[in-house]
Amino acid sequence: MSNLNPAVAFDVLRGWPNGAAIDDSFPVTATKTVLEGQFCSLLANGTVSSIAPAVTNSYRLCIQGSDQYDVKFVGKVVVLRGHVTIKTEKYTGAVVVGGPVMVGADGYLLPGVPATAPTVGIVEEIDAANKVIIVALSL
């Protein structure tokens, strides 16, 4: 397995750039910041927001955040959608192998299936020693 990029705390293991995920770029909603490794929502006005609505089917994974120079220059973040496997330390709660995950209000992963939010993936592996999980996402 690859080591995590220390600056962003996630790595894409499978599905991008060659595979089942598609990258796209969108402007960020005014006064919001979307960081690498954070999930965001595609809004009706064609922008993305770091604060995910409670119910959405338009989650994306940010792979180039609004704090980077080239994104500031172009004015759009780069996000992924589709099927992708990631390794991340950005999660909260007690996840279990084979268990579903959803996106929390902070834009990072949580365990469980609440009635108000769809699941975005399944935990494939937990590395408790390094506090990272591998998740197969379907966005």
C-alpha cells in the first residue's frame, strides 16, 4: 500500500486517473473552502460547498482544494465522482470492515446508515495502528 500524502491525509488507490472515476472542476460557493480529501456537495447553481446538505446524491471527493495556488488562479476545485478506492485518516467514529460510511457535516467520513443521509461507500480495511481506513466509494 502507498503511504498517505502527509499534506492531505488521503490517497487514491484505485479508480483514478484510469478507471471508474471521473474528475471535474467546479467553482466553490462564496465564503466556503473545500480542502483536499474532503467531501463536498454539488449544488443546483453549479458550485460545490464544503458543508454537505443532509440529503444529497451529489457528493464529490475533492482532490485539489481551494487553498492551492493553481486552484486560486483558475477559481475552480478539482473533484472526483464515480467508483474509487481511497485510503484516508479523515474519518470519525467506530468504523467496521464491511460497514457502510456516510459523509458528515464536516465533509469527512462517518460510520453508519442514518435515515437522513445516503451511504457513499464500504470500509474494506482498517489499519488501527496507523489510524487509516481503506474505503470503496461510489459517488
